[in-house]
Amino acid sequence: MTAGHPDVERSVALVRGLAEAGADVIEVGVPFSDPMADGPIIQASSQRALDLGMTLDGALDVVRQAAVDVPVVLFSYLNPVLAAGPDVLARAAAAGVDGLLVTDLPVGADPRVEAWIGAGPLDFVRLVAPTTPDARMAEFGRHGSGFVYLISRLGVTGERSELPPDLPATAARVRAATDLPVCIGFGISRPEQARAVAELADGVVVGSAMVRAADESVDAALVLARSLRQGIDGN
């Protein structure tokens, strides 16, 4: 979900509701003005949140207010993290954040920043793509923690009607390269898709579909969350 979308009050209610609906991990997105990896649904939610004054510290306040018992991963682009100051990782941990995923920080792109995040109090979740070579995949296990986020397809976030046919092979390559849990996201929106992905991975990430539902109402998002939970569990 995007912090501050549709507004702060409903963001807090959504985080709490997702925990109650059976989410194992909740990803809280920090709105950014140039979300190059995100499709139109998440872009629109980010812009709405920004227009209402949401910031990274505001996102931490959402997490703090929600005070849920399941792990929370902060999803951000690099600029907001750097702009928030050198103690931002400690502030995030104090607010109840457990992990950090930086969308535009590939392995080896900035060793100094990567070392700073890796030495901090949060799990450092790394992204891996279907085109990532096997040797480079192994670096994700050495430089990351918590879990590895496998992007199911190239391109930006968004709902898709079908899962990529090469996804099982890609997931197997990632598993061979790291002992970290593997979570798969991008394009997953329906219970049957979640069930299929759950057979390949340790976690299923649903972003755009959840944000679209939250745009309708918190209740609609929670209905979707419960249906995904049931799909994963085979109910």
C-alpha cells in the first residue's frame, strides 16, 4: 500500500486491516515524484499522497500509528531515503519498520550507500529481475537480508492477466543462488495467480491491485486481501 493514499487515516486503517486479513508482511510505499519502476496505478496513488503532504517521515508515522504485529517493509526510491538524513534507518526501526527495499539501488551501484543500509537495523531487501545472470543473483544473497524480491516480469508494476511462462525457471534460478526466502511480485492480482506463485516462492507480493482496491475503499482492499489469503492457502 502507498502511505497517505487515499489519506493518512485510511492508510493507518488499511495497515491494521491487512494484518488482520492474513498478510504475513506489509509493504508500505513512500510516495515519490518520479516513480520510474511503477505503473499508472501506483503512480497515481503516490501523486495523490504527495498532494496531501505525505513524506517519508509521514510514512513512518503511519507505521507507528498502525502498530501491527506483522513485519513491515518500507518500499522507497533512494532519494527520499538519503534526503531523510543519516539517522533515518534508526527512526524507521523505532517506528516499527523491519525492512527496507530501495527500488533504484541495484547491487554494486553505490557500495557506500549499500554498506550503510546493510549495517543498519533494517533487513535490506534486494530486487532481482528475470534477466539477472546467475553469478549476479548470488550477490543478492550476500548483500541482502530478510528476503529476495523477484520481479516476475520486465517493465513497470501493474496487473496482468497471465503469469510469465518462464517464471518457474526463473524462480528456480533464484533459489539455487541464495538461501534467503524468495518473494515474487509484479502483475499478481487474483487468488488463482497468488496460489500459482505460492507454489514457486515463499511469498507473494500484490501491489497495484491492492492500491487500486484501496482507491475504492479500505473495505474493498481487505476483501481482496482475504481472497488472496484464501487462494494461497488453497481454500
